[in-house]
Amino acid sequence: MSATTPEYAWLNGRLVPWDQCVIHARSQGAFWGANVFEGVRAYVAEDGSLNAFRMDDHLARLRRSMKSLRMEIDYSPDQLARACADLVLANDFGTDAHVCVVAYFGMGNGFDPMNTTTETGVHITSTPVPRSPAHDRGVAASISSWRRISDDAMPPRIKTGANYHNSRLAQHEALRNGFDTTLLLNARGTLAEAPGSCVVMVRDGELVTPPGTSGVLEGLTVDTVAALADEQLGLPLRRREIDRTELYVCDEVFLCGTMSELLPVTSVDRLPVGDGLPGPLTRALQGHYDDAVRARGKHPEWLTPITAENGEGAA
């Protein structure tokens, strides 16, 4: 085992050494990405306590994805929340952690990945995630040549591994072309999302994000931003279509997601966004978001304490 890998993972009901968290290569979850997953972030508070952010909501979205794939697993949301807490405690990173919960299909009849199967399982992994330096400096984005998948082909509303090949193609293209990330347009030519993140634009003092019908995952972080912007800044988050050229002339752009948090976009297609620096509304919302995740905010219901006594699952 590499010294840089976590010590433990969780597989089908028990903690296991990291390198023993394996499923068969011919399982549908591995062979075709026939799985659903959620990423949950746990944050260290000022008093040293550790809290998972919006655990309930992540596990509820996992269930919605499972429903769309007609998948059933042997574990309740409370059991999964307990498993996440046990795993984070066992690994004891001493910093913020990311927890990935994956429910997957097993073997099909005759080992055919196309065949229907009721065999399912769950694996959970956690890794340390110190905050990215890009949180402060921002990132340069391109407009991808790849279009976003759509609800009538591979529904983005289902958070399944197979969908992320679309994001991977787009992200790797952007990196090869000298950008940090990319923004995908949908089949209509309007903005959808970034790989693994929703997008929020500030234009003329208004916060705007694409609607759920534009080819996006219905994001929990963007939902958090909507609540904080309304409560703390008196700004509603408007959901409407966004044209490509609006991104060239807007005042601010930022990405939001569990891993990216609130990440400023300082240029699009090498055109500066605003003055080319993270904008004031982005900075203000970053501060309010940090208060929320580090137990300084007004929403304790968003936090699930990661403790050995936390036997009730998500708060």
C-alpha cells in the first residue's frame, strides 16, 4: 500500500483496508459505469469538531438517482450516514475530507452487462481535501467543443458514473489547450455546467444560474448559494438560460460544487471576466459559505457531526 493512500475504505457493510475495496471488473458498475454516487464533504470547525455538509440532502439525491435506474440496495440512508462517519473517523486525516458513496450493479446473467440484475452493492471511500489555492486566485475557463448530455439520452439529473465521461472529455480537452477548466453548452447552445460543478453568473448585480432543464445536475451547492444569497445579501438567484456571449460581458462567474466549493472564474476563452479578478459578490458568498460549512452560520440543520456516538445518521 502506498503511504499516500488512506488506510481504510468501506465495502458492503464493513471497513476494509483501502486496497481491499474492490469489485469485479465484469460487474456492471465497473464495466459500464452502471452506478450512482454522491460526494459529501466533511469540514473541520474552529473548535476542532468535524461535520459533514448536507449529508441528508446528498443521500436523498442518491436515492432519486437509484429510483431512476430501478436500483435497490441493502442499506438505509441512516446506515450509509453511519458508515460515512465511521470511515472518516477511522482514517483520521486531521483535515477536511471528501467522502464518495457509490451504489453499483453487480453481474448480469451470463456476465452480460446489458442484462437486468438485482445484484447490487455499495462502496465508500474518503480522501483528505485541503482547500485548493484556486479558491483565492480563480481559474481560467474555456467553452468546450463537447456538448452537454441531455435528458432524452443520458439524463444529467441521474448522478451516475457513466455520465461523467462527458465531463472527462471536456475537462481533458481544456487542460490540453492550456485552461484550468471548461464550460459545457447544451444542445440548444446555452450554458449547462462545468465538469462536476454548476455555474453562477453575476450580471448587472443579478445572480443567474441555468435551470434544471438545461442539462445540469440539480446541485446542492448552488441550492446553498441561493439560500445564502437571499438571506445574507438580499439577492435572489434567478434560474434562466444563459447565452455563451453573456459569459464574455458579465461581471462575475463562479463554479459551485462539493469539490470546487465556490470557485471564481476569472476568464472565459481568454477574455477577462469583469476586471479579471474574483469579484466582490463571489468573495462575499465564499465567506458566507465558509461560515455555513464550518459551523459558524445560521443553518445547523445542514451539518451532521462526525462522532463515534453519532448513531442516528444524518442530522
